Amino acid sequence: MALGFTLILLLFLLFIGTPVAFSLGISGIVGMMLTSGFDGVYSLLYTVPYRTAANYTMSVIPMFVLMAQFISVSGLVKDVFTAARRWLERMPGGMAIAAILSSAGVAAMSGSSTASAATTASIAIPEMINNGYSTQVAAGVVTVAGTLAIMIPPSVGLVLYAIITENSIGQMLIAGIIPGIMTALVYIVGVVIWQKVSPGAMPRTTRLYSWSQRMQSLRPLWAFIILALSVVGSIYMGWATPTEAASVGALGSLVLPLLQKRIGFRDIITALIRTLEITTMIFTIIIGAMIFGYFLTITRAPSQIISVIGSMNAPAWMILGLLLIVIIILGLFLDQIAIALITLPLIYPVIMDLGYNPIWFGIVAVKVSEIGLITPPVGMNAYVVSASTGIPLDQVFRGVSIMLLFELITLVILLSFPALCTWLPLMMQQ
């Protein structure tokens, strides 16, 4: 009775537009009142918020966010796009491919899908439209490519999955490398097919760069290469924990632009304020989810769900498919962080009971969340790209609808070949 009422309350609060953090927190408190009384609620609120936030493992999140903000204000992202553009511009669809590679570069320094989409959109889309690309192509490619940031490390989504399910953060981050690269390659293949089917939407540019100009465009990228290798490489080699690697990355993303004189005092303050805002939002959602999670634990909902599923005669793959469909449906209305915090306490025990690999499922769950970020009615990346460029939302979603097919192809590949997700983490253990 209490569980049903609390779930209805949660859905109602989300439906009327209550922020996710407060929807989870209020629902959890009401549920606790119904099951444990005032004393249980008081004890919960007295301990959970502090214990959740004052966790050393959680410090990896603000460090990765700070790293992304320093990179954003330094203008290094523009250098990545410029280099990719000069090398690929002679190809039909070359600027669209350059936007994908630029998004992949941003993903390797960001960890936030919306931040990646906003940054790449402001740089790449005006250039693409000025060179004859349709708004659908420009907006669709950049919107979908922005989702690479929640797959390619450092990924806040993978970090949260590891924290919630108590898996290794380092292994989860490393597990995202191959699927992230594969996703980018599938996007590129999608662009090639798109320009073959509709060549007028992706013109061949008339401006050609010399080899010296192309080589010159690679020189500013040394800072990006150092940062990416220092963060991911140190985690993979076991030289640093994810928290230590994130801290080094945040420091490097400040020092390197300072040495290049690409960042000033106002830029630093802007990056710090943005980091504070984003971190506060994430931690507030996590605290609300923890409160709701405690309520679910008291009601024994996860164990009851496992018992119900265990009594079913359906094969494991069918149950997995149904759970992924639930995540996709939630992705139509909620952002990725909220989906993870709401569903994982219920779904993860079921997945483990079915015998699936937790690392593989984490990658698949993040991939499914990517789909939610680009699908209506609440495709967060689509709204960000529309707001950043002024392109009507319907035009963005039309472009996304074509690229969505290739997003689904990558999901099928990951479901069919789990080794793509588990091979690198297994190598770390040897």
C-alpha cells in the first residue's frame, strides 16, 4: 500500500514539473512516514544527506566537472574542431564527420553530454550552415554526437553507475573506451550513408587547405592529448585512482591553458561558478535518490521484484529486454542521472540474479540512456542544441530521427558482443 502510494506520488511530482531531486526526496520522506513513522524519517534525514555528500569517492564528480569547465572556457574545443575540419573538409560530409570527432574529443575531457552538445553546437553548427549544410543535418549530427560524453571516459554517468551499484569506478570508465570509439565510428558511417542518400544536404566545400595548414592545426592539440592520456592512462595502468586522476586532470586543464595564455581570471571564476552549479545539482539529485532508495529497502521492493521475476518462465534475454524498454521509456521524460538513480536500485539486483556481467550491463544501460537524451518529448540534448543555436526544435528532432537509427545499431552490437565492454576491464586485473 505504502509502496504503491509513494510511486504514484513520485510520478505525480515529476509530471507537474517538480525538480527530480525534490520529487525523489519528498516521495521517500512520505514513504518513510507511512512505514517507519516520524522517528524513522528524522533518523534518515539526520544522517543520509551528510553521509552521501561527504564521501571521498564522490569527489571524482566535481573534479571531472571542473576539468570540463576549464577546457570549455579555454577554447581548446575549437582547436579540436578546426583540426578535424581541415583534415576532412574535402570529403562530402566532411564537416559533419569533423563535428563527430570534435564531440568525441570534448567527451574525452568532459563527461557531461549536455555540456558537450552545447559546446560543440556553438562552434560547429554555424560553420556547417555557412558552408551549405542543412539545419537538420547540422543539428541532428551534433545533438547525437553529444551523447558520446556519457560513454567515453571521463563519464559522469559511468561514475554514478559504479557508485550506485558498488562496482569499480576505474573499470567502468575503462569499459567505456571501446564502446565509445565504436559509437563514434558508427555515427561516421551514418553520415557517409546519409550524404549518399541525400547528397545536397552535405555539400563538398570549395575551400581546400594545404598540407602545411593541416599540420599546423595539430600543434595546439598537444594539451588535449596530454590531458586525455594522463587521466585515462593513469587509471588503466593503475598509477592513480579515478579520484586522483580526475584531480590531476582538473589541475592540468587549468595549468596548460594558463601556460598558453588562453585563460584569464574571469574565465577561471566562470568555470568555478559553473562547476559549483552543476555539482550542486548532481549531489542534490543523489541525496534525494538515496532517501528514496532507503524507503525502497525498507519495503523490500527489490527482493520482491526478484522473486516475481524468478517465478516467471520467460528467458533471461526477454526480461533484460523488458527492463531496457522501461529505461528507454523513462528516458523520454527524465535525464540520464535521474533515470540511473531511480531505476538501478530496483533493476540492478534483478540483472545480477539473471547472471549478467555488471560492467557490461552498465555500458548497455548508459547506451540506452543516450537514446533518451535525443528523443522527444524531453530530449535534453535536442533542447540544448536548439537553445544554443536558435534552430527550431522540430528541425533538431528531424535530424536526430535519422541518426537515431545508427544509435540503435550500436546498441544491438553491444548486446550481441559483451566482450567489447569487458575486455579492457579484464586486462586491468591482470
